[in-house]
Amino acid sequence: ITISTRTESVTSGDVTTTWGTPESVRAYVTQIDGSRYLKEDELVDKAVYKIVCWDNSYTNNIRIVYDGQTLYPIAPITRNPGLSMMNEIIILAATKK
């Protein structure tokens, strides 16, 4: 997967959002839910993934690219010491439509 971090800055009352350089990260990715529904007369697919990777600096201000899809966290990131004590993080993320 690749992960980019979002930064927001305010200049003269205007908020500017920028995305950092994508970082390649090893991860274990599992699709845990999916649905298909109509939104404004368009068929939309939404998939939810559980992503396990090893880092301790990510916050919810990230976007993840996996298998050609852009995913965004839908719950606070969970941190565990992990079996190998390598700061395992668990991210629940979904496609954003």
C-alpha cells in the first residue's frame, strides 16, 4: 500500500489542503465489508478494509492507495505493541464516494 499524510494550512482565512509524498508501506489488507447502492441514480460500490501495518506516527489524516483504490480511515487508528513489538497499527478504511 501507499500512505500519504494530509496537511492543512490557513492563509487569510482560506484553508489549503496538501498531501505529502506517498510512502510505500508493507501491510496485511483484508476486505471486511462491502455494499452496493444507488446514489443520485448512480450505482456505487463501497468497500471497507482492515489494514495492519507497522508504524507509530500515522494519524487519521491519511489516505491509502491499495489495489487502485483510494481509502480513507473511518475509525480512529488502533495501536498495539504487536507480536514482534514493532508498533502494529490497525486501520479501518473505506472507499469514499
